[in-house]
Amino acid sequence: MKKIMVFGGRMPDIEGQIKELNAFCRLYLAGEIETEAWMISDQDLNMAQMTVTPEVSRIKLVKVRNPYVAEEYLAVIQALYGNTHYSPDTGPFLLFGSGSFVSALAVRAAYRLNGVSCVGVRKLRWQNERLLAEKMVYSGHLVAEFQLKKRPCCLAISPGFRDGSMIQASGVEPENFTVADLTVAAGDWPRTYRCDRTIDAAGLTAAALVLAVGWGIGSRENVRQTAELALQLGGELGGSRPVVMNAWLGMEQLLGTSGAVVAPEACLVFGASGSAAFKVGIEKSKWIAAVNCDENAPIFQYADVAICGDCREFISELLQYVNREQRSGDEIVYDRNSTAK
Amino acid sequence: MKVIVCFKEAPDLERMAPADWETDAALKPDTRFVPTVLNVYDESALEMALRLRDAARGREKTTELIALTVDSVSPPRMLKNLLALQYDRVVKIESSLDLRFHALAVAKLLAAFIKTQDDAPVIFCGVRSNEGDNGKTPLLLAEMLGIPCITPVIDATLAAPDESLDVTVDIDGWRVGQRVRAPVVLAVGNVAGSSLRIPTLKDKMRVKGREPEMILPAGIDVEEIAAVMAREEELVSLKTERQKRDTAFVRGQDMAETAAIFYNQYLKKRAGI
Ligand SMILES: Cc1cc2nc3c(=O)[nH]c(=O)nc-3n(C[C@H](O)[C@H](O)[C@H](O)COP(=O)(O)OP(=O)(O)OC[C@H]3O[C@@H](n4cnc5c(N)ncnc54)[C@H](O)[C@@H]3O)c2cc1C
Ligand SMILES: Nc1ncnc2c1ncn2[C@@H]1O[C@H](COP(=O)(O)O)[C@@H](O)[C@H]1O
């Protein structure tokens, strides 16, 4: 069997892909498997600083002309794959990270190489020689297992794999390849091209404390107050889909199947119903506290601590309390009568 | 310019009761009792195409808008709404196959229709759809048509003076802007403020008597598609995942007390506060 980890894009994204794919492979594709790493980028990747994966036996480096023009990356993948024929039981697997760019490469590469693809894979197992891939479907409500019958098998993993090591592959010299024909499908396409770094979800995904607001937060002003609370507590702010679609928060702050997947020590959720799609974004948190005015809100099913009530009032009280405590420096012993109400 | 928007309607899953998620022998939960809604990304795509058409108005060239779906279930209400919003054609390719997880088959049916069009189109899709969450159809469609695909698109505007489009994409922390021309597939991602406009009564009156087109897959062997589907992959299980935490309710006499208890007994020990 053989597996090929395909890394694409720019730094630091590639580094993130290495970590998540290593974590995935350690769980589901470890052991006696011949492993290659293909690194495709428009940047000059400094392999001396880059640490790939423990068991990798070959590293192939290819440079493309433009960052993030999928057609160029696909031409490279096709060229590197070549005409090798593998028997079904020898694989190979082409593995891609969870980001939208590389996930799309998985699907298109499978089509070009006459294989099969699956996006958002969170588990892989063999049962009686059958390869089964597990992923979330129905917007996170259900878990499906698919038997994948063709090869190559191009898998893009689900977000949320972490702690993959970056151990240096010892004694493996990266080989540089050039792919002659990078002309993309439609002649003069694209006509102009610009690529800028934007804010990404990195702060959010690395945070130890996440505050998540849902539609029940009610207004932009209340979101601002929650941001203040986040600042006081040293946490990062995220939100549900309705909140970002209404531009109360930036799109990079979206939590859930279509946004960031966080795994902080603590996650505070204010006014989110706890839909399946949102849950995917926060369920890896070690501890979850939720405030919702509806006692039967699904969010309470997976919260460690629940507060039934108006989240705006709660936020405002908590903010006042935290401010007072931080001013005095000591713990305040709560005295009901001293609080003007 | 010809713009084709591929859209799908699916059951509103947030309205499902927990018991409805039990699946039957065909590995299908019973979604008959919840209303059907537009896939969220497709809603943005349909609105984006309308905005392109609005922007192109007053220029010499016309924009033809086609809304296209492969479906067996959806009620005619949404299709009629699209006519009222002045989609020139609303086409439904009827299929009785279980296509929930078969983006390849959906893409084949869409591609077959698109190939019958004379002009090179701009094709809008969403990045992902219920119920399958496949995230594949626009990519496979582009491969089948041999044209580029850009994903996930967050903005597309008309670039004067020709028919190029300025397309913006958000890729994992990079914002990419590019000028492209038809034919191209644009897969629309999360776009703030892109709810589909609602037709007025007047809009609806104007298209009274017009019906969406229902067509059968042209020149395609549906049996063959089913056979290809079965050779590639197969759904073997579909389940709910229940992992309930032990929930402690915090209740003070008023919100101020609740906040204080919460802070001192729970929050303080976490996250290094
Ligand atoms: C394909 C697809 C992908 C999706 N991806 C995502 C995703 O990545 N992330 C995501 O979040 N959603 C996603 N969604 C949307 C998701 O299905 C839900 O619609 C969404 O998560 C609901 O957000 P919400 O909980 O903020 O809003 P609502 O469901 O409207 O819930 C608001 C909650 O606030 C409570 N509330 C109201 N007022 C107050 C108050 N004053 N105090 C306390 N509580 C109050 C209400 O009781 C309610 O529970 C996706 C949907 C689809 C179809
Ligand atoms: N049955 C369908 N009819 C028309 N378009 C579809 C259909 N299914 C999927 N699509 C398009 O493909 C996108 C991605 O869907 P999927 O690959 O199923 O996740 C959707 O957002 C739609 O634009």
C-alpha cells in the first residue's frame, strides 16, 4: 500500500496541512505504508525549515506560477502521478488537508485519475477488505460511512485534526520536479490575478477560551459588548452562521461545519440554539457553558454548564463583575444586597 | 452573457424532531414532515446572479439567467418564485434516482443540459449541499465540461467594459481576486448579506401562467449512471451520534448572582483566568 500526502498552497497554510495530515495518518494510516509527500507551491519552500512526517520516504517539490490557481496544481498532480498502474489493494491514497483549496483538489484529482474521492473524512477503517470512510452529512446531524471502491482514493480530511508532530524525516533529500505544461484549461485564464493575506481563523482556532455568539445575541451592539467581555477574559470571539451572515462578525469568525473548528479549554456560548452544523465547530472544546432563554434549546444537551435566561443581561452582569474584580484585584465575595439592581 | 445557476432544495433539517432521525432500510431519515428550503449557498448564488443581471442592465448586451435543478421532490413554489424574480428560464431535470450522495451523477445530468446551450455560460453553484454535504458537484461539473472552477467565491462583479467578471475568493486566510471570462464554474461560499430577494405581488402577477420547465435527462442513460454510482462508492451506514454531557444548571436569585456564581465556581478555574 502506498500513501501520498499532497500539500498545496502557501506558507503558513502548508505547515497547517502537515500537522493535520500527520495527526490523521497517525490514527488511521499508520504502520507499514510507503509514504511520499508532494509539495506544490508558487513559493520557494525552504525544506530545511520544513519538517514533514516521520515515515516519509520521498519528498517531491514542484513550483507553480500562481498561488491558488487549482488548474495548475491539478496539472502537477497528474504529471507526478503519471501512468503508474496500481492494483486496488496497493492503494494508493492521495491525502489532502481540510482547507477549501486542497479539498477541491482532492475531488478534481480523483476525477482526472479515474479514482474516487471523499471530502470531510473524519475516520477510516477496513472491514473484511472493504475500505470505509466516515464523514458528517445532513449538515452535521448524521454520520455516514461510505465504502470507497476505486483507486486512487483521494481523501480530504475534516477540519479539527490537531497535534500532529512535525518530526523531521531523517535523511530524505527533497527532489525538485518541474512540470513543463502548466497552461490551464481556457487559454488566457485567469486574466488578472492578485493574492493578499487576510485575517484568518488562526487566532480563534488556537485560543484557550472562545466566546461564541448566536442569533439570540440580538444586535451588533450586544456583539460589541461580548467582544469587550472576550477582551477582559483573554478569549477570542466567534459566532454562528446567522451572526456572520448579518455581518455582526467577520466571516473568518464563523464557527461550525462551514467555518472554524475550535478545541479550547473553555467555550462560552451565548444565544445559539446549538444546531448540528454549529455544534461541529465547538464540540471539541474541553468544557462548554451555554446561556439560552429556552430551557429546551439543543445547546444544553452538550453543555457542561447551562444558564437559562437572557444572554444579553448575563453578559452585561458578567462584564460588570469581571471589571469590578479586576479593579479590586481580589476575589469578590458576592453580596446580594450590595449590588444596586 | 449567459448565467446558469445550479441550485438544490432540501428539507429544513433544523426543523426535524430528534425521533425523525431514525433511518429506514434505504438509509433515509423521514424528512416528509419538514418544509423544503433552498440550500443556503445556492440561495446566495441565485441572488449573486440577479445582482450581476441588475448591474448589466442599461448596457447593450443582455444577460440571460437560467436556474437549473435536478430533482424529484421540490414543490413548484420556489421554482415559480424564481420566474417571478425574472429568471428567464427555470428548468427542472426530473430524476427518480437517490442522488443524495452522488454528486457525480448530479454533475452528469447538469453537464448534459449545459452542453445543449450554444453560448459559453458562467455557471454558479453553491460549495456544498444538504443532505449529502458532498462538496463535489461544481468541481466535477467543471471537470466534465473541461472548464475552470473557482471556489469558494465570496463576490463576483461585472468588469467593464467587456463581459469579464471580477471574482473574489477567500482561501484559508488568503483573499484572491481574479478577472475571468465565461466559461467558468463559480462555487459560492459564505457571503454576508446575500439572502435571496423576495418577489413582490406585482412580480408574481407578471409571470402568471408561466410555468417552470420540467425535462427528462436528455441523451443520458439513467441506468448506466446508477451502475457507475454503485461501482464507485456505496453508503453503508447512516446514524445519529449522541454524546450528551452531564449538564449542571446554574441558577442564582437574579442574573447578577448567576453571573457571580458562574464566574467564581466555574469560569475562574478554566482558561487561565
Ligand atoms: C449547509 C449548511 C451549513 C451550515 N453551516 C453552519 C456553520 O458552519 N455554522 C453555523 O453556526 N451554522 C451553520 N448552518 C446554519 C445552522 O443550521 C443554523 O441555522 C444556525 O447555526 C443557527 O444559528 P443560531 O443558533 O445563532 O440561531 P437560532 O437557531 O435562531 O438560535 C437562536 C437561539 O437564541 C436563543 N435566544 C434568543 N434570544 C435570546 C436571549 N435574549 N438570550 C438567550 N438566548 C436567546 C433562542 O432560544 C435560540 O435557541 C449551516 C446550515 C446549512 C444548511
Ligand atoms: N440536485 C441538484 N440540482 C442542481 N444543483 C445541484 C444539485 N445538487 C447539488 N447541486 C449544486 O452543487 C452544489 C454542491 O453540492 P454537493 O456537491 O451536493 O455538496 C450545490 O450547492 C448546488 O449548486
